[in-house]
Amino acid sequence: MEAAQIITTPAPFDDCRELASALGLDPAVAQLLVRRGLGDPAVAADFLKADERHHSDDFEGISAAVELTLAHVNRGSTVMIHGDYDVDGVCSTAILVRTLRSLGANVEWFIPGRREDGYGLGLENVERFAAGPASLLITVDCAITAVDEVARAKELGLDVIVTDHHHPRSDGVLPDAPIVHPRVCGYPDPELCATGVAYKFAQALRRAAGGAEVDEQDDLDLVALATVADCVPLVRENRRLVREGLVALARTQRPGLRALMRVAQVDPAEIDEQTIGFRLAPRINAAGRMQRADSGVELMLTDDPVRADAIADELDHANNERKLVEAKVRHEAEQQARDMGDRDGYIIAGDDWHPGVIGIVASRLAESLQRPVVIIALDGDEGSGSGRSIPGFDLLNALHGCADDMIRYGGHSAAAGCTVARDAVPQLREHFEAYCAAYFADQPAVAVRSPDAVIGGDGLSLELAQQLGALGPFGIGNPRPSVLIPGARLDGARTMGEGKHLRATITSGGVRVSAVAFGVSKLPAGAERGLDALGSPEINRWRGAEELRFVVRALEPCAARIELLGRPTDDLAALAEAVARGGPAQAVAAEGAEDRELLSRRGGGAAGILGELVATGEPVLVVALSEQRRLAQMEGVIGGFSLISWQGLLGDPAIADAYVHLVALDPPPSREAEAILEYGPPGSFAHQIGGAAELRFSLDELERESDLRSSMASVYRAVRDEPDADLLVHLTAGDPHRSPASMATIVRILDELGLAEFDGFRMSLSGDSSERRELESSPTFIRQTKAAAEAIEWLTAPKSLTA
């Protein structure tokens, strides 16, 4: 769990409320949708359905690729499918091989070796294909930048079709061949992975061949596998393809996938995007990383369960080998990073590093360093590099800025690869770091995390976890929902997983919820008082039982401050003002329109409600019986709002007009105070929290104010025993959270009784202290005790208790 700066994107309160009402959503889900730009009910409803689908004919020019392919099939030509060595390349190859075989074609396929051939369509392989039986070359997951290679293939008599999803060349030049590419061909969803493209191309081929009705469920298991593994955005049609594909994966009868699930210990009934990303995909990728990826294609195509089991075992062994090699490279790369110190971008190079694992190592380091990282495996005079980015940083653009330092490069904003001469590495490092330094000059030094919703612990439930889970599948473009619980208290911490992880209990809003934090061995300071807890509610299933669990991603102290209104911030200045006023401010009748909407929030946790309202980005004013005592309770735990006492607001009700949200943290202590809640501009709200705990707080505070005898005795003794102490030491004797207004009351009573004098800076005793004084002879005492008694009577009246 890394240090993080938590920044919440505003989400207007009324927009969230209307969306929740229109679609019957949990308020937290409505917040998420509004923050992700899906606040319109119709748009949100479409997103929730996840049913975007487009026809293969929406690829402009796909008909030329289909006609050329079927012409070769009908002639009995040999078709060569050229794929790639990752999951996306393997699955897209398998789909086209299977489809063309079903149409009666003679099909061969080729997956380049990472070390022997490198990425993409190479000239040597083109010449080898031309010398063989193939008449048609179809590329999948590569070749959109292979302008020269495609030209050479055509020169040698090969017809070529390019299917790909990567970015074209920066100069805009495309291969001279029929192309099936979501961006180049204007497809409505430009983010399909190569397997998604192959899936659409296969549908177009079947339709044009005039066979049986095309079953769109065919190969959806492979589409889901590749779409998740290739880290393309899981939005729009991709989201539907993966959602439906996960169901297909759970039911798949493909022997290879069943065998792969067996070795990965994956229960088909519980498969999701995480099991793909962390259990299945690494084993397929391991073949391409450590040896050749041909076994992955064979695994997807075989109908023989025995052969499938053998291949799956082979992939599992390769994955275990990959882990060992990766650990060695990662250890050495991390040491280099430590030796380099803090940088805004890292170019890390080493000899004898396996090029098959440098991408994984780059990803791990980028995550831990929170900076873009390129790892280069040097071999002879050149090196193969693989880079990974962090959210918000376009890695491909950074490499564009260093283009002269590399032999070749390509990729996209989140991941890229390159080939670089050994002696050019220092220059590449210098230019890359300079680019990164300029980019990060105004960026926070720590990771920025933005919650999707802000709620109290009382807002957590199994139903919420289910609604959030239904927003999946999650990945790039549709990240797993993050929920902020402001002022959450954590206790009962105990380690698990050999001391690497932590279990604890979160208390918020009167609710206790189990929590787990991975990669953490102890709770940070302030956990018992209250921290902002950012994470995800989820359903933990174990042996048939379901339990709500909060997975903590970040724990940070609240950085937002509380602004005091209705009095000077400085206690001495506030005291002087209250003394000069000669008594409590007179209540002023509220004026203006009664357009503020009253909302009862009783029973909800104050921290969660205040955090939710502050996160709207709209101004919030909190009213409390004692601003001093409430400030002491809340400061450093929750903030971002203004705070005023009921007495201060009664003296100037117009203060509230500037605030969209007026929050009655403590119940109104009088009829006049209650009436203020209704006054405000259109589109403003009054939230009444005041439940049993707040009522108890108010009654305790009023009893404290009415018990002036003990308060005065404490102050009197402090002045007598420590006459040279600071004024605030005297006036807070017996109660460190006594408000300036209460201090002024004590000063006035002592003065009226002739027991002490106050010159504005210090107090001193006066008169004969042995002479008995009757408190009832002080007008301030009589007025104060009467006001406290009336407030207690108002608050304890049946209508107030049941309102």
C-alpha cells in the first residue's frame, strides 16, 4: 500500500440523488456514475446494460479483405496466418485458423520467436513464406507499421491482408494491402484488441461464405481472455465482449482452456477478469517469454484432452521458470533504480537479462516507483527494451521525443517496446529523463487516487458490493470502484500471509466492517482516531458463506481544514469580541425565500455524511451547539467545510445563504434555530443529522453551560493559584475545550460578582474573596441558566425526540 494523495472529483449532490432515484441505484453507485461522466440517466442505463455491439461491416474496407480471403480459399490456396507471441496474438491466430479450416481452407500459422525473430512481421520471414506454399499472408496483432515488409511480400508474389489494432506509423503511411483495423477502418469502437478484430473478421468471412447462421458466441471465450490480457480499455463493446466472454469461459468445452484452468487451479464457476489476468494469461504468455508461443496456439486448437493436458503442464512449467528468471532480473533492476536515486523516469539496462520478462519487471517497477520505466535487455551491440507507464503519462509520446536514440520503437500510451544500440543507452536515458522531468514538474510527488464515491461505514452493505460488482468487468478505462470512508477508525489489527498483509476492523457510522490491507504489516499512525480509508467493498466467499469485506488501498490523514465562522478564528480575539458584545448575540429572524430543501439524515454517521457533501464540490456549512468542542473532535479527521455555532448562526442567519448545504450536526436548540433551516436560495439543502448521539452531546453541553458554579470555581482557583499564567490557561481551567463565548460568560459573571477583573489581556482577583457571593445576583448567570434550561426543555420535548 503506497502513500497517496486523495483528490475527489466533484459530483453535484442533486445529480447523484436524481440518478439514484431514476435507476433505483445505491447512492454510492450513483456517485460513481456521475464522477465517471455517466450522470445522464439514459447514458447510465446503457452503461449498466453493457450491450453495445456493432456489425463486422462497420469496418470500412473489410469487404476487400473478405473477398480476397475467400478467393484464395475457393482456389485451394495455402493461407499463412502470422501472429504474435502474447495472449492476444495467440488467440487471434487460433480464431482465424479455426475459422478458415471450417471454410475448407489449407491453413498454416506462424508465431515469431521473441529472441529469434523479434516483434512483428520480419523481412526474413516474409521471404521464407514466399518461398513456401503460401499464396496469401494474413497478419494478426501486427504489421500495421510493416510498410516495407508488406511491399516486399507483394513483390515476391504474396497477397497480404493486415489485421491489427496497434498504432500506425507516426507519418501516417499504411501498408499497401487490405486492412482490418478498428482505428484505421473507422470502426465505432476503436479499442478492440487483435482477437476482437479477428473475431469480427471471422464473422464477416462466415457470413460471406454463405454457410449456417453465424453464432456470435463462437470464440467469445478467447476474445475475453485476450481482451483482458492485452489491457485494452474495458469500455463500450469491449466491456460487453468480456462480460459475455466470461460466461463463455465458465462454460467452455475447449479442452485446452479446461486443461489450462486445471493447472492454474481456477474454478470455472468463479472465473473473472482477475483470474484471467493473474492465473491464465501469465501461463500462455510464459511460452512466448521463455521459448516459443506455438504451444499456446496448439492449446487453443486441439480437440484432444490428453494433448491439451500435456501442453497445459508444459505452459505451467514455463511459467514457473519465468517466475525464477523474473525474480533475478527484478532484483538487479531494483538495485539499479535504488542506485540511481529519485528520477522522474527510468531507463534501466543490463546484460544477460531475458527479454521475455523485462516487460513484467518494467510493470512492477513502474507501479512501485510511480514513474514510467523502460527495461532494456542488452545482447551484443543492441538491446531490446520494454516500457510501462503510469496513469496519465503517455509513454509512446515520450519515446517519440527520443526517436533519434532508438533503432525502432512502437506501442501505445501505457506500454511500448524498442530496440536500441548499446552505446546509445546513455543518450536515450538523458533525453527520456528530461522529457519526464518536464512532464512531472507540476505533478504531485506521490500517487494521486480519486475515489468514485464517499460514504460512511453505515453505507457499506452486501447489496452495495453486488451493485458495484455488476459494473464490471474491470480494467483500463473501467477501473475497479474505489470508495472513500472518511474518518474511519481501524483497530484489532492482526497480520496474515506470513506477516505481509493485515486484517483489521473499520468502525464508521456506528458500523463495524472487516477489512484487509495487502502489502501492509501494521496500521499507520492515527488509525484509532480516524483516517481516510480508500478501498473497495467486496463479497468474500468462503466455504459457502458470504461476508462483506473492505479491501483497503490507501490510508491517509485528512488534509482538509475546517473554517470557523461567526467569530474570529483566534480564541483570544473571539473572547475579546464576545466580552465587548456584553452578552450572546441577539437572535435575528431569517429573511428571504423558504427554498432550502429539508432532508432528514438522522441515523447516519456524521463523518460519512459530511465527507459525501464535501465531495460534491459544493460549499458546506455545519452548525453545532459548541463549535469549539466539535472542532476539537473533527479537526484532522474530517474537513473541507465551514463550522459555526447555533448561537453564531442565530445572530446572523444570512451567513448560510452562501452555502448549498447547511448541515445541522447538532439538533436546533430552539424554535428560532429550527426555522433557520428552511431559509435559503433555490437548489440548496438542509441536512438534519442530529440523531441520538448528537442529542446526547447537545444535552451534555447544555448541562455543562448551566453548571456555571463548577466552571467558575475552576477558573477562580486557576487565577488565584497561578496569577501569572496565560489568560487562556485561566479560562480553560477544568475544560480545555471551553468556547470563547463560554469564557466570556464566566468573565462577565466574575466581574458582576466583584470577584475578578478583566482588562482585555489578563484576569486578576479583586475584593474580599472570603465574602460570600450569591450567583443569582449576577444578571448574566440568571440569563445563561435560563437559556440553557429552555434549550434542554426544547430538545427533550417529545416532538424533538421523534422528529
